[in-house]
Amino acid sequence: MPLSVKLTGFEGPLDLLLHLIDKNKIDIYDIPIALITDQYFAYIEELDTENLEVTSDFIVMAATLLDIKSRMLLPKDEEEEEEEDPREELVQRLLEYKRFKHISGLLQERLQETGSVLERQQNLPAEVRKYKPPLDLDALLVNVSLDRLHKVFLDILKRNREKINPRAAGFGKIKKERVSLPGCMLQVERKAIEKGKISFRAVLEDNADREDIVVTFLAVLELINRGRIRIRQESLSEDIYIEAVQTDPDMAGVYDDDDMPSLDY
């Protein structure tokens, strides 16, 4: 019987045998081993014998089929009541392979179905939610270092301290609401998206007191850590600028207090 099959159509010898069984509408529990062996050999004659890694499994199966065929041709021993069927082991292997192939197909269908579904963040496993891809600091810090940012921060803190009127210290001070780090992060990112780029120094100087300056600086560092902004300085004589990685205002991050670093400063 002529055979028109190609190597690329099968994942291995068991896959080929299942194809031959289905094609000939054979009962897998009663395989006509002579017919299947002849068709199998007709196929492997077309294999590329130079690709030993691919053909080795097919050749081993060919030897197995020949062994089964020869054992079935031998006369049965009348003294043995129940002689083991030479095909039994092969049938079990085929059934196991067919089962796993079916399961694999179901999983592939599920994968294709879930590919178009966006999982809600709270439904994801905790280890998945906490995963952060490795950052490329060279891409986020262009011609500037974290040490340089820290020096600017300390300089602005010093200037802010000098602006405080010592005489006002005796009258006490009004306790203001604690600054929200998530809110500050969102504000900095949105401003960077809106303006294209903003001055790092100006962002810190816009704040009225020490607490605002500290939280704003922490917000900038956390945004860098999350890959939401990049810091750029073309030369030492120029200002340091903050640029948003995202350019769409709707793509600004959503930040949660439970996922923030400590503000105990």
C-alpha cells in the first residue's frame, strides 16, 4: 500500500504508528503487525539518514516491530496455556502516548483561549504579582547616576532649611496630613507624560517643606525602580530631566499603599 507521509508531520515513531492505525481503521488492541510493519518501513525509507538524532528513534521502533513480527510467526507452544501476546507492550505504549497527546491538545486549546483574556491583578498568584522584570539602569539613567540625584536632593533640603524663620519656632507648627507616596508617584509620572520632560530639581523645589521634598524624592526613586520613568542629563552643565517611559496618560501607573517602601525617615 503506497504511503504519502512526511517526517515533519510526526513527532516520533509512536505518532506515526497511531497515524497508520487510524488510517487503516485498525483496532489498537488487535494490530495486524505484518501490515503495520510493512507500511512503517515504507515510510522510514524516506527518512534523511544523515540526521541521526531524528531517525534513531524511528529505527529503534522498526527493530521492535520486526521482533514482534518474528515472534508472532513462530509456532505456539501447545504446553503453555496462556502465552503472552508479543504486541501487548507496544499496545500499552501506544495507549499511553495517545492519552498524553489528547491531554496536550486540550492544554493547547486552553492556552489559545486564555491568550485573549486579561487576568485581573488580584486574581493572579502572589508570586506572579510580586515579580518584577530586571531593570536596565543604563536605559533609565542616561548620563546621570543615583549619587548625582542624591546630591541634588541634599542641596535642596539644605536650601529649604535655610528658608525657615527661626523666630517662628516658638509658636509651634500645624501638623499637616501625612504625604501619600502613591499619590506623589502618580503626580510626578502624569506631569512627565503631560510635559514630555520635567526638571528634577524643579520637581523637588516645588514642595513647601522637608517632608514633601523627601517623599517626592522617594517617589522619583520608586518610579525609577519600577521602570516608569527615566532620568536624563545631556551634560554636567545642563539640568537633570525626568521623562516618562509611557507617553499615554491613560497608561500611568496605579500605585497601592500596601506595595510601597517604608516612609519612616
